[in-house]
Amino acid sequence: MLRLTAAVLFATASVLAVVIPGAASAATGELDCNGQSAAQHSVKMSMACTDIRGFNSEDNANTWNGRFYDNGRYIGHDEPDMTFLSGQNGSGNDVTWNETLPLDPASAPTVKKPGVDVAHWFELSIAPWFSMAMCDSNSYPQAPCTPESDANAPSATFNGGGSAFMEMQFYPPGFAPFADSISCDNTHWCSALTIDSLECTEGFATCNSGCDGPVNFGFIQRNGVPTGAPSPQEADLATTYTPNSHTLLMNPGDQIQVDMFDAAVPGGGGAKAFKVVVNDLTTGQSGFMQASAKNGFQNTSITDCSGTPHNFEPEYNTAAKANIVPWAALQTNISTQFETGHWEPCTSVTDPGTVNLSSTISDTYYNTCNGPYETTSDSGGPEASDAFCYPAGDTHGALNTAPDTATGCIDSLFQNGDLDFDGTPYWPEWPVGPTATARYPGSFVQSLPQTAGSQYKKFFIQTDLALSESTCSGTTTAGCSVPPPGPGHFYPYWTRRTTPHGCFLEFGNVSTGSGINSYGQDAQYGKDRIASLGYPEYEGPVMDNSC
């Protein structure tokens, strides 16, 4: 039985995942979204990955204490989520979202006094996203999957169909480059269709350490053509993860519509594949991406990490509560989420290092954050380092990007999040309404999602925060809390605003105003459901979604 103390629980562990013989098809790529592949160097070390659940009834090289470990390293992070439910046919595979992209304060971020500093969106969430489950028979639990069928749902006697997790991600401006940081540039939002799979067998008994978490990635393009190969096996820095002249760039404040559905593949002989269409209603521009074999999307073999051209399709027919990705920490199919806990502002950064982004391009980063947010040393704590850290004005060497607008760290090299909870997201520097103030950005304003013109009937709120808390036992509810045990004592929450024009969602610190319901703020996340789920996960009650 594997047992680790809190001091090493989230640092490099001494236990390695079981290796299945096989080699990656290239020295660099994205065979492991978490950057821990034993066979390949990741070309996107700061990728926003799907968090993976654990099994507290299983103790092996890949899961113990209710958590998942990738090549012996804990890689969980913080994902607050609102999931929508419906029994209507098609509700699990055809959804439309409308939202207004938020504005940042006019002044640059500050690093003076935690809780009242000027904050921008890149500090709060590196990738707000919409989700949908996808079929992938080569993904956990390595079982056949019939597209758009509720028969894929896991149960007490069935592990579920092979599942992948689609995140339609948005990336805020202000902290480029995207290759090893957050943003496409300093002034625009951009977005991408990402699909994460998991190369493990039932109960994580065996995982391929070369390709634990392969990811397919494609920017939303005005011509629908990927910037480069989207597959885990062939992705590269120069094309796949670098925007080009066709990448859809959106302005803060733009109103956008996102349609996600299964669609015919052009010239595909009747084949279908998942498609995302983004319409910028403010500028009149639009972009799309289809997760098709024709576009270069591939699923991954657990045997040797090789790729096979694949048309990813939605997994479920309806958005019933049981219809989930069985390996994902979040119990969801159709949801909106704000991936948080990745940013810590600094007055200076020290202890330089070098990351090799390709065979010819490297970048200097720093390991240590200095300033008022870093109140305790990382030595002996839950974090191994603050890296990747960059100074304001950094143009990232040969990448020659726009100067970074702040000094700070994105906590993604040695762990996949801010595990001591001392960064901006865990202080009350979130939006207080839909409009930006001199200090805080405005909130995303999201309409309630629709499927075939109908509103989803129910919803619930959840977060996998407890998985990242070193104080949380992983086997009981002891030591688990919302907000987490950091110096800021704050956790963002959802608010619903009812107006004569409909109901709208906001996220952050919105507690006052006409028509506001904040659902008890942090109380909306409910209780730690470890007793029923088998790993730490906060989940609130199912509520009526009528407006």
C-alpha cells in the first residue's frame, strides 16, 4: 500500500507508472497533456488539461490516496464547473452558448497588496471552457463506444464506453506566447478545440507512461484549417501551437455565439465528426474547427502510443446526470468552467532555467516568485517550484512575442496548479459585476445554454478543488475545504442575474445587484462526495434551471 506524507504528496514521487513497450512517433509532441511523458518532450508545457480522478479503493503506480499520478507526479488542478442536465434527445451532443467576452481594467496589473491589486483575466483563468464528452474506443476504459448513445454511460456494473473529454477553450490576452504561456497576444482573446484522452486500463491498473494523456488540439480558424497537425503524435511548436493569419481573434467586450455539434465531414463519404463554430456577433467574423481524420485528428494506441486517423464524435444522446467521462474528475458532459489556480504575481523572479521548446528554440524561465503573494517558501511544501515564471517585458527570445504585461508564474512545470493557493485566483480580485472597474475585470456574461432551441432543465455546481489540497486526506472528508487553506481565504463562485431580457451567468465575486442569486456563494459547491464517488470532489445539489 502506497502512503505519502503531505510534504511529498504533490511533488515528485518515488513510484513510476508501469511502462508498456512502445515509442512515440516523434521526439516532441503532445502525447501527454501534463508534460510528463517518458517517451516524448511536450511542445506545450503550459497546456490546460482535463483533470483526472483517482480511486481510493485502488493503490497502484497510477492512483493512490484518491488521486491520479502521471509518471509518479501529481498533476491535478482546480476546475470549478457548472453542469447542465436534460433528458431531451440531442441535449448531450448539440449545444449553443452565447456570451460576452470580458473587459480588463484600463491599467496594468499591480503587485502591491494581495486582495486589492489590479487584476486581469489571464491571472484568474488561463482557459475558460465549454465541455462535451467524446467517443474514443482507444481511451479509458479501452472499450467500444457508439456515438450519441446513452448506452455508453458507466454504472455500478459497467465501466462505460471509451471516453475522451472535449474542452472548447478560450485564452485571455496579456501574457504571450501561447507556446509556453497563456495568450495568443496582448490584446485579443483566441480559442481552440481540444480533446483529451487517457491511455489507462480499468482502475488505472496499467497506464502507458509514454502517452498517459494524449491531446488533440486545433485553434478555431476563420478558414477551418488547423494551423498544424492537431494530433498528439505530430503536433509541433511552429504550427500546431502558434496562431497564424487565419486564427480567429476576438476583442474583449465582443458578443460571441458558440455552436457545438456532430456534423458531416466534407468529402467524407457520409462520415461525421464533432464541430465547433464560433460567430463573433460584434465584428461579424467567424471561425470553426472539426475534429475529423481529414483535419489530422488521431486517437492513440495504449500499446505503442501510435496514432490512427479518427473522427471524434459526441458520446451521448442526452445530458442525463449519469452521462459522464468515467476517468475525469468532473462529473460532467455539458458544462461551463473556469480553469483557475495557475497564476501568482511577483515583484521579481529568480533562479533561471531553460526550457527546450523544439530542437532549435529554447526559452529562459524562472523558478522562484518573490513578492507579497509568496508568503512561505516552496521548500518542503506541496509545491516543487513556481515555474514557469517570467518578468514583465519578456519577449521570450527567439519567439519574439509581444512583451509580457506583468511579472508572474503560471505553476505548470513541476505541478499543474497553485497547490499552496497563494496566487491571485485565491484572493478576492475577481469581477464584482459585468463591467470592468479600475481594479477588477468584468465578468464573462453567459446566457443559459440551449439545445435545439430548448433550455436545459436542471443544473448543478461542482469543483475538484479538494483533489489539489494537501490537507485533504483523499480517503475521508478530513482537511477538505472551500475556500482552500491559503492566505487569501477566497474562492470564486457563480451568480445568476435575472433581467427582463433573460437569465445570465456571471462568475467571480458578484454578490450584489438587481436580480442577483449567488446560491450561497461558496456553499453552492455542496459537500465532498468522496463516500459515493471514491475520490475528493465537491458537488452541490441538482437545481431547477428555469428562468
